[in-house]
Amino acid sequence: MHRLVIFICLHKISLWCTFFSFFVYCSLSSAVCGCCGALRPRYKRLVDNIFPEDPEDGLVKANMEKLTFYALSAPEKLDRIGAYLSERLSRDVARHRYGYVCIAMEALDQLLMACHCQSINLFVESFLKMVRKLLESDKPNLQILGTNSFVKFANIEEDTASYHRSYDFFVSRFSEMCHSSYEDPDIRTKIRMAGIKGLQGVVRKTVNDELQANIWDPQHMDKIVPSLLFNLQSGERTESPMELTERCFRELLGRAAYGNIKNAVTPVLMHLDNHSLWEGKSFAVRCFKIIMYSIQSQHSHLVIQQLLGHLDANSKNSATVRAGIVEVLLEAAAIAASGSVGPTVLEVFNTLLRQLRLSVDYELTGTYDGNTNIGTKIIKAHEERQLQEAVIRTIGSFANTLPTYQRSEVMLFIMGKIPVPGVHPLFFTGRPEGTRMIQIMLLKSLVQVTAGFQTTNMLTALPSSFLEPLLSFSLTEDPEVRLLVLQILLSLIDRHDNRPKFANISSISDISMLKLKVDKCSRQDNLFMKKHGQQLYRHIYLGCKEQSSGRQHYESLFALLGLLSVELANEEVVVDLIRLALALQDLALSTDEGLPVYTRCAVHALAAAYLNLICQLTTVPAFCQHIHEVWLCIYFFCVCLPLVDSVGMEEQERERRRQVVEKFQKAPFEEIAAHCGARASMLQSKLNQIFEITIRPPPSPSGTISSGYGQSQSRSVPIYEMKFPDLCVY
């Protein structure tokens, strides 16, 4: 009896177990039918209902709204909804049911946009798992679909932070897509653009989240930046990837904080190195223009310091590479003018001057290691010269970004680097030509630094520590060095842009036509001339005696005298300048100096032109009259002679006479007659010009008078009314 009861009980339990197993199976089955479908979890039924029978019909919007409402009402179910959608998507990808894959991703996107609860992190994990599944596919459409979903997710600001989420895979995969080499060019462009958008999304999602993996780490920047530069450089048929890349690159740099600039710029430098992009210069310049305009202005000096360090690192590279880096520095400095070059101003110029010295050394030795026997690279002199000019331009560009006081420090710094024979023995030992070359290069750098220099105090602009060594170079035998010194002095003294008006040695009957800007000499200027005036006069006088001086030297000396007269002249200075002009006239007439004809004529013309200028500035009637009648004729005489070449004058004259004699002996009569007639016409023309100037009544010192209708005319004084000095009356 007991056995029968036990058997019946076991039989009933078996039936119940069988029924329960069948119920569980029906509940877990994907087919929702009959009474078993009603027993499945609600979130699964809601998810299943958003999928239509035909995937071409798209997402069932009414059912999607129900699913969204359920997710908002029961946020604790979000992780299960995400897991179930992920399961369905994986199955549809495996079965190549891509229509349902698109529907699943659309549903995920809508749920992400609608839900911002604390439990969304687990849902995001499922979402990212699905995106990763699509990106790992070899189908371009699925890769683009996954990227688009990730970009939408990246634009969502989450209410809760994630402590464990990683984006390493996405950085690597999107970077790989940026380098896609798909055969079809249109599909290749779409994949690359998707990769760029994906990287942009990663940056947006992680750059401001301190709890995420640091996107600025080198392991990430070394992938992101080269991928962007590759597309920025790529010459595809369409410009869309290039434009999108530039926007993404600018956004990345714009988000860089002070401590992240280096990690963002270093991959750029390495990319330009690895692909030999410095030599073309245009792409490198474009990259750093984007960088300089995108980063915060107060961080500009960090980029410049990196470029300087990279220039030092490439000191033994080819001149074209170094010139490319210097050109980039030039552009970067111009952009950084609105920001700051940083606290290490002198280090910037020290690096550039060191590169200048090295380039001169390479040019002279022909090798990068100082040993001509084992040099491995061929030095091209013209390339080194191009580099030197680029360094000089860059020095000037940096100087233009500095305030006055810092520019004065730079001037002193460069002056201290100029080698003086016998004083700086470490410079180019045994190579005098090297000393001369570096002198010229550094003086050219000073010309760039002083260009446009404006200061109200000449004692500050030209302190003794700078002026004395500068003037010492004005007495060297090298004419190029002397000319550079004069250009530096002209730049520093000219404070009202009067220098172009004294560009040529010329006689002007009315200097009001020059429209000179003249201010009253300040107390500081008077002190400067009292301290350094005699020194300046002495060097001008000695500079006029140099027999190797050419036309440019005398024009610069004339400009220097003119600027001293309008910028720094008081009554005492004017008297000294007139004495200097008379001393120059005596120098030209002296036979003790043994000056060649060209130098005498040049000094005569210089003295005559300057006295014509100074007499009109002082407006002394008797002085003006005397200069007009006497010195003007001397000037024209000398001008006819700044046409005679000073080099080999005697030999050329002897050769000319021989040719004339030979011509008159052998040439036909008609040719000789035509030649003499032309010479006579030219002589008569010059005489007519001189007579016209000397016969014309001189301008009145009283200035101009009004002639009505708002016009003015020169007022002349009749001869019988003029007052002549006693020494001029015989």
C-alpha cells in the first residue's frame, strides 16, 4: 500500500516537472505564440514588437514609443533591454539580416537619447558592445552604421560618470578606418570620413571626463594625430575628408589644456619627420598654422619651444629640413604676436643664433661633423645660404612680437655674440672667412630686429654698451659690414618714418615737398647727443674716407646726417653738423689723404646735398643764398662725375683713351661725326640744367605767400633787395 502511494506521488511530480520544463522552454523561445508568449518578460515582448515582419518597413514607431515609455518608467530594466537588443543584433549579424541590424541600432539610439538615469551605464556597456560588433565587421555599411551610432552617443552628456569604461578599441579602430585603402574610391572616402567622425566622437566623449582614460596620453595621441594628418594631406578627389579632418583637428587642439599641448604637437613633428614633409614646407606650415590658430593664445610659446627643441634635434640634418622647420617657426612667431613668446625670450634667440653659426660652419667645412675625411652627407652651399636667410627672417619676426624693453635686451644679446678678431678666439679658429661670415649674419639679424623699432628715449634705444661696439664695426675694412652698421643706426634713429625721404643724395630746392615730420628735441635726446654726438660725427667723417665705400654707403651717410638733423638736432647740434659738412668739403679738397677721384666726388656731392638741406632747416637767409649760388654748382659737377666707377679708375681711364684714339684712327668719318654730335648735345643739356638752376631767383626764406583761391606760390626777393654777408662782397 505504501509503495503504491509513493509511486503515485512520484508520477505526479514527474508530470509537474515535465509541464514546468515545457513552460520554461516556451517562455524562452523566440517564437511568441499562443498562451506561452504571454508568459515572457514584458521588456522582451516590447523589444520584439518593435521589429516588423518585413525589415524594409523599418522600426514600428508606435511600439517603439511603448518601449521608451517602459524604459523611462522602469529604468532598472534598461540593462536587460540593452542585453536583449545586443543578443538579437548579434544573431542578425551572424545571419546577415542587416535590415534588422539597422532597426536594432535605431532603437538603441532612441533609448540613449531618451534615458539619462543612474542605471544607464549598464545599458551603455551593451550599446558599446553592439557598436564594437559592427565596427569589427568587414562590411563597410556596418562600419559606417556603427560609427554613426557612436557619434550620436558621444554627443550625449551623461548624468553619471563611468569608472571602468574604456575607449582604447574605438581609438584604434577609428584610426585604422582613417587609413582605409578600400578599392572603390567612393566607399574608401566614406570609410575614412567615418573614421574621422569616430575620432571626433571619442575626443568629445573623453576630453572633459576626468574619470575616463586620458585621451591625451601618448598611446592615444600617437594614433589620433597621424590619422588626422594623413587625411589632411591626402589628395582625394573630393575635399570633404580634408575639410572634416581640419575641423576635427582644430577641435582637438582647442580642447588641449596647458599640460596637454606637448602630447598633441609631438606626433605632428614625428609625422612630418617620418614622411619627409619639412622640405616641401607648404604642408608643414599649414599644419602649424592650424595649431597656432586653434590652441589658446597663452599656450603659443609652448609650441614655439617644441619647434626650437626639434630644430636643435635636427642640427645635423639636411639644410632643407632645417630650413623647413625655421620657416614654420617664422609663421608661428607671426601668429603668436597676439599672445606671448613666453619667459624664455633669450633662449629663443640663442637657439636661432646657434643654428646660424652651425650653418656657417657647415658651409665652410662641407661636413656636419667638422672632419672633411669622414663626412657622410654632402653639404650644398646654396641650401645653407637659404637656411641662413630664413633664420635671419625668423629672428626679425620674433623681434616684432616683443615689447620695446625686450627688444633692447635682444639687441644687446646679439651684439654680444658678434665675434671680434682677437677678442673671440673661439669663433672659427684658423678661418678668418668664418669670422667675417658670422659677423655679417649677426649684423643682418640686428637689421631685422631694429626694423620698425620705435622709442621716445634714444638713451634707451642706443645705450653705450650697444652703441660703442656697433660703431667699432663701422671702421672695419669690410664694406658690407660698414653698410649693415649704417642700416642699423638709421633704423634706430628714425622715429617718424623720415628715412625714405633721404634715400638718395639729391638737391631739393624746397624741402617742404618732402613733408618731413619734425618734433622738438626732448631733454633725453639732448642728453644723448651731448654724450654721443662727437662719437657719431667722428665715425661719419671716417666712414667718408673709406676708399672701398660705394654709392650705397654715401647714400646711407647722407640719410644718417639728415635724420640727425630732423630727429636729434638742437642749435648746438646744428652748428656741429655744419662744421662736419665743411670738414668733409676740406677732406675732398685735401691732397694729403690721397683719395681717389670717385671718393672725392662722392664726398663733395654728400657735403653739397647736406648743406642744401641744413640751410633750409635753419632758414638763415644769407646762408641759404650762399649755398644756393655756390654749393649747388659743385653738387651738379660731382653728380656728373656717383657715374664714374671707383674700381680700377686709372686703368679704365687709360683703356678708354686707347679706345678713343683707336676709334678716331680706324672708324669712318660719319660715325665719328655722329658720336661727337651726341657728346656735344649731352654736354649742352647738362650746362642748360646748371644755368637754369643758378639763374633762377632763389626761394625767399620767409616762405610762401597766398595767391588766392587757397593756392600758394614761392616768394622771390629781387637781387637789389638781398643782404649779402660782408665776406661775399668784393
